Amino acid sequence: MKARIHPASRPVVFRDRAADTAFLTRSTADSSRTIEWEDGNTYPLIDVEISSASHPFYTGRARVLDSAGRVERFERRYGRTAAARG
């Protein structure tokens, strides 16, 4: 890596507001707010709206759309012959 062209990476706490969880990781993001972490040190705090702790894909609460019902409704409304005419 070239010297002096990369931003400084440091420990930062990201807090997920939806799941009310926080995690400590390294980041180049900057924040004026701070939080005292479990280890007694103070780190910059960045609030996020969604993370893996609250995202439906990671939590398993994803909704499955009824795509078959939509197709049937379309065929009922417009009929199969409209698609055959091309």
C-alpha cells in the first residue's frame, strides 16, 4: 500500500437503532459523538438505521411474496390470448 493516501482506520462503535444493539469494529468513518464501551474505553459512536441485527434477510423474518397469485390475477384480467398474440 502507498503511504499517506489511505484514511486512518480506528475502532468505532456502530449502534443499530432498530434492534437496540451495538458492535465495535474498525472504520474510517468519523463522528463527534462518543460512547463508553464495555472495556472502559471511549470510542466514536455512529447510529445506523439497519444492520445485520435487524435486517429481515439476516433475522429470518423476510416476507415471501405471492408471485403465483399475481400471475394468475394477471392472466384472469388480461387472458392468455393477449400473451399469445405477442
